Amino acid sequence: MRVSGIVVAVLTALFAAPAWAQEDAQPVQDDYQDYLGLGTKQFKVRGRMGTEIWFDNNILLTDKKEIDDIVVVLQPELNVRFDHGQDYVKLDYRGRDRIYTDNDDFNGMEHYLNGMVHFKIDKFYVDLSDDYANRRDPFNNLQIQDKLVTLQNDARFLVGGDFDKFDLELSVGIRRFEIFDPLFDLFDHRRWDVGFTGFFDIMPKTQALIEYGYTNTEYDDEQVDNFITHRFLAGIKGTPSAKIRTTTKIGVVRVIADDRNNFDDTDDKTDLYVGLALDWDVTSNGTLSLGLVRQPVESIFTGIAITTRFDMGYKHKFNERISGKMGLYYETITESKGGEDRWGWGLSGGVSYKVGRHLHLDLWGEYRAKRSDDDNFEFDNMRGYFGAGLDF
């Protein structure tokens, strides 16, 4: 099936990879300053109103029909938190309203909601969390629909134990994903996952880890295969020096497809997983981060694919008012049956200036490129914005 670049970007980012392999593209700020004294020492409330003016040279993420636009983005936020000793409850909301200057059919408000309950009982702790995301991305599928509207909800239960020489964690999660488009709603699905991780002290500031994970993805439409994934990993997590923190994981992941669509059999696949992460405090005000992940994942094209991604980022605090960060990445996606392999890279950077206690100004720029064996999935995109945020 042929899909546009933005569909590939949205579907791949949101649900092609398991939850344990994903990044949150829209994090909610976890900063409870309680600027106006609305709360007490235990109960805190923080609000923020952000405004950004974007220039985007390719809002549809395609080389076939590049459309540029100036976009005004309004982002209201509300954070509420209640602390009781080591226990807490928090609720974070962020909206994002994108107003397109020349393409107002794409206008729409997005909603992101995160809630968590955390409590400790002796050496054990429990987290109950829920993440809700209602996205609206520019899209024009043969004039059928103006926006690609998706809904994703992740609920998770985690219990852990913090002992003298070892720590244990067990988690259970369920995801519901829906895409509100008559052509692509066959990708609606539910995903269960169960994970177990153990950390064991093997020397000062160094832990060995073992990890097992299971996922079961069930699609609503029988045209798409269901998948079961098992992963077995081992690794080392440590602090070699006061300025360096590292995590290394290696193991195998097995992806099993049920081949229920009867069109094309998907071979089950067992392949190597490698994960490397390093944080280095280069200076007292600057931190360099490096990451590399290589793993087999479910694929909306051929059933199973191998993804490899390298990330590098740097954050620096120049003084109490000015901070900056930059990042770059390179990634490849190799399909198990070939024909639609994809690769891409990106570079971004920006600075933030705190005018006072309540106001900050931001300047940001980004370039990203995608290439593929199929040029329907290729695009180049440059965008940048100037923004301001008011905390209250």
C-alpha cells in the first residue's frame, strides 16, 4: 500500500516500534514552581502560556508537493502536584493549537495529558500512570481529509523493590491507538506489554542488569498481521567517573507474526539488539549525550524491520538567564523483505533566554531529511521558530 511521507513519519513515530523503544516527541514539562503561591508546601499548581511563530518549508513532509507556511502555535499548560512525604500525585496537561496562515484547513487543537500516582511501602514502590495524546498533523489524502487525526493512550502499572544489593521492577502496560481516516484506520490497534528488569550491584557505582519484555499487538483489521515480541537483554549501568554515566545493553529480540492477512507470509525473525547510552558532563555547565540503538521491530510495510539510530546532543547553560542545546541524529530502517528501506538524518539547535522570573524567549531551528528506495517516502524539511512563554 502506498502512503505519504507524513503518514510514514506519524505512524512510525507513534506505534511502529514497541513502547520500550520509543521517544516521547511531546514531553510535558515537569517543573512545579508555584509562581503565584496558589498551592501550599504539599499542593502545587503551575500554569504556562506559550506562543511560537514557526516557518515551515514543507508542512506535508513530501518532495512531491512541497508547501510552505507560517504557523502560529499556542500552547497552554497546567501542572498540578500533591506531595505527601515520598508519595505524590501529579497531573500535567498541555494543549497545542496550530494556526496556519495560508492553509487553515490544517488548523486544530492537540491535547496531551499525563497523570501519575507514586507511593512507597517499605522497600517497595508503585507507579500508576496514564499518557493520553490526541494529535492533528497536516495531511491531504486525495482531498478526502484535511488532517491526520490520531489518538493514543498508554496506561501502565509498575511495581519495584529497592533492596541493598539489587533492585527489581515489574511493569504491565496497555496501549490503544486509533487513526481517524477511512483509508488508514486499518492500523488501529491495542498493544499489551509486560516487562521485568533486575539490577545487581557488582562493584561500587556499577550495576549489572537483566531484562525481559513481552508485547502483543492486535490490530482491529484482519488485513494487518498481529505480532508478538520477546526480548532478552543483559547489560551494565554505571558511573565510571563523577562526570560520566553509561548504560550498555545487548541481547536478542524475536518478532512473531500470525500471517492472518493471507496475502504474503511474514517470516518470524530473531535478531540482535544493541543499546548504548552515555552522558558526559564536559564542563560544569555543559552535558554531552550519545546514544545508539539497533533492534528488530514490527513494520507496517513488510511485517518486520531492523532499525538503527544514532543520537548526539549537547546542552549548555551559559549563565542564569541564557541556555542552549543542539542535537543531531542518523537512522536507518531496513525492511525484512527489502524494497522500501529508508534512512534519514537531522540537525537542530536553539537558545532560551529568561527575561525574568515569569517570562522566557526561545529561538529554534531544525533541518531533517529522509531518503528511501521508494521516492514516495523522501522529503527535506527546514523549520524554525521564535517563541515566548509566560509562567504563572
